[in-house]
Amino acid sequence: MDLTAIATQLEKHENKWVAIDESQEKIVGVGNDAFEATTDAERQGYQDTILFKVPSFDSALIPLA
């Protein structure tokens, strides 16, 4: 899956959990936690989704080597 295809959608959901339909490459559920995002997607008829936590855009990740 190409995350750049949904990058503009992700901007709207900072610090939220999103459920993504991989075949359509779109966000199909949103919530404050993984359960809410899954429930939102299932209400819309999507059973098989990928969960992703959208990070804060004000922070940076510096991995330790």
C-alpha cells in the first residue's frame, strides 16, 4: 500500500487512530483509540482494515542506533 495516496487524508486526523481499507487505499474509520476506529469502519461495512495511529505533527522521532 502506498501511504502517499492517503497522506492528505491523514493530515485531518492528527493524534487519532484510523482504520484504512488497503484495497481502496482510503481511511474508512476514525477514533480516539483503536477500538473506536474499528467500530467506525465496521459501521460503514468494512471488516478487514489496517489500524494506524496518526502521530502528532509537532514532534519528531529520532531512533537510537
